[in-house]
Amino acid sequence: MLLAFCFILAYLIGSIPSGVWIGRIFCHKDPREAGSHNIGTTNAYRVLGVKAGTAVLIIDILKGTLGASLPHLFGFQQHWLVLVCGVAAVIGHTASIFIHFKGGKAVATSAGILLAYNPLLFLIASATFVGMILLTSAVSLASIVGVATMFVIALFIHDWILAVIAGLLTVVFIIKHIPNLKRIANGTENYVHFGLYYWLRQKRNSK
């Protein structure tokens, strides 16, 4: 029963729609009504600005970290339960009870799970994510490659539970980013305004 309580509580923590609440309270905007219409970090930066976007990023990461840490906080010794409750937080972010079971793509919240489970893997995933953005200027590609990298690493170190969850998240990320992948294919993706691809594209368009 206690573990079920942790799972439900992790879901509720993950459900906190930080982008919506910060947008409404501090910016008098709803990120769902502009940009990509997503409640996540990327659209928060686009619609709400740098300060609010950074706040959304930090909160979304901490949602995953806190949700995943609940088993330890309630006395469970099995470290793999961190991943189980972390998944509940991801479900909450993607299907929030507070906004009619809709939500974001759970990239930052998934990273928060890694922070609770293995800080070194969190750093590797973060470095991979940032590196991919600097190369491709596409947050969608960086997100997919980041979680896929964790899947490969988990297989390499024989962490089968992490491998299963990272593999499932890779599939979820791909499905969630299908519209982005289609826009990348036809050249209409909303790229960030920095990185190698953006610089090359600007240089080509200026000729």
C-alpha cells in the first residue's frame, strides 16, 4: 500500500503544470495558446521568456527528481524503485490531472529521474542533449538522442531495469516528437536560434 501511495504521489507531483501556472501567475500568458502550444520548457522559453522558461525547466527537472526519490524518502531500500516512481512522474507530466490529462513531452522530468537514480548518467544525458542542440539546433532531436544514449549505456552496463525504462521512453519520445520530425524532414521545424545548423542555415539564406 505504501508503494502504491508513492506511485500516486509521484504522479501528482509530475502532474504539476509548471509552464501553465508560471505563465498565468507571473506572465499573464498561457503557453498552450502560442508557439508550439506545448507546456514544456522549450515553449516556455519561446512564449514566456528566459526567466520564466528557466523556472519551468528547473521545476520540471525537480518534479522527476522528487517523484523518483519518494521510495527512499518513505524507507524503501530497493534503488530500482526510483525508476518506477519516476515513470509515474513522467506519466503525470504527459497526462496531468490538473489540465484535463494533457501535458508536455516530459524531457526535463525524465532527466530529473536520472538525477535521482544516477547523477553521473544525468550529467552524461545533459551533456549529450546540449551537444546535440549545439550541432543540430533542434531540441526534438536532442531529446530523442539523449534518452536513446541512456538506453545504450544501460545495456552496456547491464542495468536491465534502466534499459527497459529508457527504451520505453525512447519510443515515447519518438512518438511525441513525430510532428517535429516531420517538420525537420520538410524544413519547417522551429529551430533554436543558435547552434551549428542554425548558423549554416542563416549563412545559406543570406547568400
